[in-house]
Amino acid sequence: MRTFPKTSIVIAAGALLASLGLASAGLGQDTPATSAAEDALSRLPPGYLPRASLPDSLALLPPPPARGSAAMRRDEDARRDAARLRGTPRWERASSDAVLSFPQAPETFSCAMEVPIGAESTPRLYALMGKMLIDVGLSTYGAKNRYQRTRPFVVHEGPTCAPGDEAALRTDGSYPSGHSAAGWSWGLVLAEVNPERADAILQRARDFGESRIVCNVHWRSDVDAGRVIAAATVARLHADPAFRADLDAARAEVAAAHAAGRVPAADCAAEAASLALP
């Protein structure tokens, strides 16, 4: 049986859904004695998908690169290249991208969307992004639990752009990247919601995953694998009527925001400049 640890991704989504009144009735209530993993799972609000219908990352992904392999050398090359960005605006952007809590996480895509994303400005889209985060986050855990890959900052005893997360990350498998899966899944869905901005949205989603390499908390192959799980989860979500209904509502909401001339409050020029660093 797959187990689903309660990590930052699902904690963030669970907290959001509870705040919006979308959590299951049992969230936070006492439950009978169970294993730690089963207890964590029982306390999560539902996403769109039944747990048994989530993509199986063990079936979809090969094992992570072996020591001494060409793929592992590629991972190490990417880590060394990214280390040159420490202390730059790109490093600071990676630190911002590391935050999966709401409202900051959805706001990350506001510049690419050219529409502010938030609980008040786009409530249906905001809730959709939180609810699907449950499904995407949990879909990574078959492989995470099996391989328990050690993260680059642990292997090389280096700094990260998210020091407050390091203790939790040391015990959470690196492969696949949950952050990359979250960012790419949001990118795929937001590109449907706002197709005229699809290229910019997908570019931002790509950079969101690359931030994990810059941050020194994931290997490149972790990020690549996260995108595979994202695509599999979004494909499965499209078969769910509730998801499709929320997607349609989000499209209408974003179109109305465009028509009303609403623009992001973020400094989009500064974001673009930081992401343009090689």
C-alpha cells in the first residue's frame, strides 16, 4: 500500500482548503489509532481524485540515476552550474519559489498570467490551484518513499536558498521533485485557463522547477521526473467532472479580470530580470 507523508506540499494545500471551507468534515478531528502515515492521510482534505486513482509514480518513473552514471554526471554538472547563482537575484527568486503556502504560491504566476491570482480577485482559480495541489503532491510519493534519494545539499554539505526547510527536506525523498510537479501542473492548467499567455505561463512553470536546482535542494533528474508526474496527474484530472467544472469557472473568472483591466501588483519587470540570468 502506498503511504503519503504529510509534507509541505500537502500541508500547504490542506491549510488553504480548510481556510476556504473546502476541507473534509473530519479534518483535524481525533481518529482511531493508526500508523503515522495513515493518520496523516486521514486528516488531509480531499483533492479532486480518490486516492486509489492517483497516478503511480513508481510505475511511471525509472529509478533515479545511479552513482557514476552519465545521468548522475548530468545532475552534478547542473548543480555546479547553479551554484554560480548564489547571492544573485536568481537565487532570491528561487527562495521565493520555494514557498508553497498560499497566497504566495499562486501569486507566483500572476505576472505570467497578466492577472492577479488571489482569494478575492480570482477565488475559483485560487481554490482550484489548492485542491489540485493535494492530488499532485500525493502522486509523487510512491517513488519518493521507495527511493528516498538524498538531496544535493546533504550530499555536498552546501547551503540552500530555504534554510528553514532543510530539517524537513533531509528526511523527505528528493526524487521526484514535488515542487517541480506542483509548478508544472499549475502551468499546464493555467495555460488552458489563459491560452493567450500559454508560452509565458509554461516558461514560468519551467523556471519554478529550475528554482529547485538553483536552491540546491533537488537534482536535475528530480525536477524532470516531477514534470512527468505533473503531466500524468493533470491528464487524470481532466477525466474528473468537478475539476472540469472548476476549470470552466476559472476561465470565465480570468476573462472577467482581463476585461476589468486588473493587473498584478507584483514587480513583473524585476521578476523577468531575475529569471533571465543564465
